[in-house]
Amino acid sequence: MGTFLHTMLRTKNLDASLSFYKLLGMHELRRRDVPEGKYTLVFIGFASNADGQAEVELTYNWGQDDGYEVGTGFGHLAVGVPDVAAAVEKVRSGGGKVTREAGPLKFGTSIIAFVEDPDGYKIELIQKA
């Protein structure tokens, strides 16, 4: 049986992306600069995948500062948080973009919200006890 390790997202501004994900409580787990390939990989998460948690790999291709198209096939990342409204306020006060305020899921009872990282990737916040 396999193990889900990480999702890779390309970023045009590594520092801005790291600052955004820190607002959600993630932290840098490890970093690898590859001068020969002109890129940097930064793995972030709540805990390392050695602890059974998947990670997000932020990839910065040096000199690619114009950004990337997110594409129509990508949906969103989902992050469980204890208080969605508080997480939304933290993102907002940190300069992040809120695209759906905290509230119940349509046709459901789960409390969710959506925020967007500096590269336009959407993150669904789901309230988990």
C-alpha cells in the first residue's frame, strides 16, 4: 500500500508563499537549493510526513517571477483547522485573500471557508474538532 507524500505547487515568490502558509500554521520542514537546475524546493506542513502527514512542496524556479497559470483542472488544497472564522481573520489580517467567508457548506453542516495564496492557489479551510 502507498503513502501520500506531498503536493507540489510552483511559486513566483517563495518568501510571500512561505509567509502566507505560516498564517495557516504551517512551517518550513526542509529546503533544498539546486544551483545546477536553478530552482529551490521548500517542503512545508504541520508536521513531517515521517509523522504520517502529507506536505506541500513549494517549487521556485529561479528567475521565473512572472508566475504560472493555475489551470482549470486544479481545484484546491484542504486544511483542517479548529476554528475556520479565526483562521480566516488571521489570513485577512496577514494580507491574504479570502474568497469565501466562513460558513456552513451548501446542503451540509460542515463549516468551511476559502482563501487564496499569493500564486492564486485556493485553500479550503474545514473546521475540525
